[in-house]
Amino acid sequence: MVLGNSVYTFDMETGRVGHGLSGSRALRGLIDLNPFLSELPRPTRQEFASTFTTRSSSRNDQLRGSVGSTVHVVLSGCVYEESSYGEDTTVRLHGAGAVLGVAEVFSPELHAPTARCLNSTLTLAVPLSRMRGIVEHSSVIAASLGKVLADQLLVAERVYNRRSLLPEQRLAGLFVHLLDRCAVPCTTYGRMIEGPSQGDLADALSVSRATVENALKVLRDRNLVTTGYRRYRFPNERELASFGRVRTLSQTVTGATKVQ
């Protein structure tokens, strides 16, 4: 399993997280386990990844400006992406598997969203023009990028646009999503979320910060989350998913999990 910038062993029966890989082995693991890259045939994946530059960024570093000239495949970390359409602004929080700039690959006329890192982030970067050339010559990669776009639309409906639910349920659902894409190691529960502020969470759900503060209080009272400065820990992920009305294919059992 991927936690932060490392790849760890994970026992599904015991819920225990083992020691992580390091160095080049960790990078290869991050590439092989990446939700986007793992869909590519291994030879294609290796050739594709070799055309990119590995970029390590810190919190508040800007990955993409208003003129998005670089495409980033997120290997690990948490990224705040803001899109503007006239007076309307949409915020999405991305993690492993996201391809920042994928829409502009297919639609050059689109206005590029801005993107900044919320914690330590590792990406594979390639100029947008080069990515367009790759897509023109590889139907396999073009199809995989198309799936990324489709996944973004699905996530928008299943995570961000559930306005019929209570704010605390929407926030719980967002946490489940971020645990799947942006988790970092946690000595108490195996993994946690680190990086987004309450304001970032509010922007992503299109609610006020006060609404998020109240939603967090409800989750804390139910012992579904404990909070620190830009840190969110979850004593029981299954209960979190259930409360947030999220159905997941494979939920990590937390509560007794320890990093060995």
C-alpha cells in the first residue's frame, strides 16, 4: 500500500502495516501501484514513465499556474486544484493517480486550473506539448487518460456533489476518498490525512468554514475523527465510511493497526 512517499506492506487479515521500501525501489513501487499508471501494460508504463521528470514539492509549492504548461502525474501527496469558470470557482483535492492537466491534453482551448501542494508531493512531470504528442501516437495512453477524465466526473458526483446529505456526512465521505488517495503513515491507526486545512475542506465541499468546523465537531463527538494542525486521524474507517454513506470495495480496518 502507498502511504505518503513510501510503499508499505499491508496484511489484509491483521490490518498491520509493515516497513516501507526506500530509494529507487520505492519510486518503482509508487509508479507500479499508481492508479493511473498501473492500468498501462508494463512495457508501456516503463517507457511512458521514462519520458517524465520526477519532481518533489513541498507544502504551498505551486505545481501549475494560470498558464498550465506542464502535466503532472501525482505519485503521492495531496494537491489543491482550483478551476475558474467566469465567477464560479471549483476546488478539488487530488492524490495518487491524479493527472493534473489531463483535460487540456484533449482540449487546448480550456483555461488551465491552478494547483498547489498541501503537503510533500511527488509527481512525474512532462511538458503539455510533449504529452499531446505522446497521446497522438499511442491509443493505449490516450484511452487511459480518457479513463482518468471519466473517473474525475465520477468522483465529482460520488464525493463532492452529494448535497442531499448532511454536511458531516459529506465531510466523512470526502475523508474516505482522501484516505484512498492521499494517506500518510500514522503510528496509532496505520494511516491518516495530512495537509488540508479546514478552509481547504470547506472550499472542496463548497461550504463555509463554519460549516466544516461544525461537521468536524459532530465527527469528533462520534469518535470518527481526531484532529490536529492539518492532520486528521480516524479510529474506525469502516464506521467513517458507513456514516458518510460510502461504499468501498476494500476498506482498511483501523483502530488496532500499528506501524511495525
